[in-house]
Amino acid sequence: MPTPPPATIHPDGHTDGNALAGPLGELFAVDLTAAATSCVGCGRRSHLAELHLYSSGPGLIARCPGCHDPVLRLVRTPERLILDLRGTVSLSVFLPSPGE
């Protein structure tokens, strides 16, 4: 699996969605930074790496770069990983070819 590029920190305090690679790697067996999402709020299709990620709260919130609505929320507790995708119409993941 290719290593995602490092996350970029922006002036308003968010990082790009590449920072989700590690936390989501605990839950999924594929790199999701290239996965496509569709925002419930505005319908914009974005790759996870393009979402604006905020981590100043108890978990991670990934917002749509178009309308800034929350698309994904991820919280880790000592016992579980909680993924809230209610701001996503769909999540489309590319699967590796057999033998990769």
C-alpha cells in the first residue's frame, strides 16, 4: 500500500484529510485517503485527502471543502473506534488489484 503524503496544516487550524490515514488504518485494511466521498450538505464529491480535518476536540472532524459541513467524525476510546459517516452520502473505495 503506498504511503499517503504528509498532512498540510492550514492557517485556520485544519489539516487536510491525509491525516486520517493512520486513524482509519486501524479500522480499514485499505488506504482511504484516495476514497471518494459525497457531501450530504452540498453534494460535492471529494477525496478523503481533500477534506478539511479538525482535531482540536475529543475526536477528528473532517469537513467538506465546499460547504464546510461535517462529512466524517472519528472518535477513539480505550475500547473502540467510532466512525460517524452521517454527513456522507457515499464512500467509494478503490480496491487493490489481486496480487498487489
